[in-house]
Amino acid sequence: MYKQLKVLDLSRILVGPYATMLLSDLGAQVIKVESFEGDETRKWGPPFLNNQSTYFLSINRSKQSICVDLKKGNSFIKQLAQQSDILVENFTYGVMDRLGLGYDELSKINPKLIYASVNGFGSNNNEPGFDYIMQAETGFMHITGEKEREPMKVGVAIIDVLTALNLCNGIQGALYERIQSGKGCHIQTSLYESAIASLVNVSGMYINGKKDMHRMGNQHPSISPYGTFKVKNKYVVIGVAQDNQFKSLCKILNLNHLINDPEFKDNKGRVQNSERLKKMIEEALENWDVDKLIDEMKKNKIPVGDVKSVGQCLDSQHAKDLNMILELENGEKVIRNPLSFSNINLDYPKQAPYLNEHRDQICKQFGIRNVDELIKDGILK
């Protein structure tokens, strides 16, 4: 799909590398430019596999690695950028300009270059951005957790992941625009902007209804019963979004008296009385076996799910049927790209690169012959 595209990846940690990995999944050549010490995530562990951090492995498959001193290697990076289609960077605002590698400079030598920048807080703000901080600053933590308990973060670096998806989406839009105009562009986004945009209905409740959402545990602010319910020593999620589903639930749990009760017969009433309703449902669930409950609810078209650990999910038959885990030649395992195409087979991924593994290969491809001299000058490792 993207086999002719060359991506110059100057990003580190999670947001940039995840975005460029998605491009590599679609066939692009991704050249990971690293410091002499390597991407910080190479050291993040345990666990490690083949002396590589599993954190690093999870977001850098199928890439090529070369170490460059950006302060000394301005001309070297320009040589790569001149022949590249896309450049991705996630330094704090202004760093690339100070290095002489900003968009204005590189677009002079390659007007078709799509230059994608992502930072913490947006243009003209050079504060470093971290996912945890963003979850705090943008309301995510305020709305996550139990009502009377401390704010909680989401269990994965969700703002980084969402920002990476937005960045990748922007890059692909710019590629289509370039086909029509013949010109590249500068794409800018930030963790802060992506976080706010990802609040969707929660931000809509505030800007249009002045309702500032607070922590509700696992209950839904606008739908009931829609949340986690304890069944013996386990938890299930029940998602009743329609009145007919509620009627079916009441029949299964012998709560028939609630079907026509004015306080519970429609969603508005159920939301207003959600705490009472949750208590009644959990009392009715006390003697149920979890598997039997789930089977019965699925038979009656009631959305339900068993609260699994990550390991239980990845080991499940459903994940296996979808072939979610791929094993590479070196024994490394990766989660496959979630996209499937009717007329395209994505290339089987390759292992994540060792530090500086592809220096000579990259230099040869880009016509750079004075490698020994560049090493001596401290530009290359």
C-alpha cells in the first residue's frame, strides 16, 4: 500500500513511534533516527526479550535504526529529508527550528515533504508533555474512578495512543492532498488537543449544557443500567441502552415488577434512580453462575461482557480466532494491525531493530558514502 513511501522518524517514547509503526504496517519504510544512547524506551523494563525492552518492541516493529547526533548532523538529516516523503518529530516546541531542521528549512529542499509535529501542549508552548499529566490537565482523571475516591488515570497511556491515531490520520490526509497539489505541508497537533477532542460527549455535555461530569465509577452518566455488576467473586459489564433490553433483563433476573414502574420503565427514570437500580440488580445476581448469566443474556440480545485481565483476553479463543498475536522469526510476538482489507494483504511484520542496526544499509540507499568520516566526526555512531 505505502511501499514507495519513506518515513524519517525522529520521534521517541510512544506517540510518534506508534504513529510511524502504523505507517510501517501499511508498507512504508520507516527510518528510526535515534540518539547514540537510543530511544529511552529501549531501557524501560523488565520485561526484556532478546535484550530488548518489550515496551520498545511493542511500538517499533518493521523499522530501521540509525544513530545520528542531531546537533552535529544537520546536513546528514537534510540529505535524508530531501529524499523522504514524511518526517515525524515529537520534540518540545521550537527544538527542531533551533537545530535548523524545522519545517520552513526542510521544505526549501523538499517542497513535497509532509512534516508532522506533535508535542505536549500545542504551538508556542515548550512545556514537555506526558500522558499522565495530560490525563490530569484535561479532565480524564477527574471523570475516572469511584465517586468518593481519588481521581484515577486510565490503565494504558491512552492520550499518547489517541494522539498517534490522530497524527497518522493527518499524515494520510496530507498524502492525499499532495497527490492533488504536488505539495507537502506541516501538520501540527498535541497531546493536549487530542485529549480534549477525545472527550467527545463529555465535553459536549459541558459546552452545550454546562454540565461538568464527575466521577461515577463504572456507571454511565446518560444510560442505565450500564456498568459493572458483581456476580459472586467476579464482575460483568451489562450495557442496557434500550427499553426492550431492560424488559428482557428484568425477566431474566425476576425483576418483572420494574418493567412498568414509572421510576424505571424508561431510561430517563433509570438514570435518575441508577444507584437504587444497581443495588437491586446486584441482589438479583447473587446466586447466578457467571458463565450461565452471560449465556442467558447473549441469548436475549442483552450486551454483556466478562471483565477479563489482559492475559485472559489475549489467551481467549476469540483473540486466537482473529489471529491477533503474530510470532516473528526471532521469537518476538506482536499484536497485529487491527485493519483487514478485502484486496490487500499487509506484509508480515519484521522484528524491531537493534540500535543502529541499519546504518550502513540506510547510508547506501541514500547515496551517502563517507560513513567512516561521519563516524570520526561524531555525526554517526
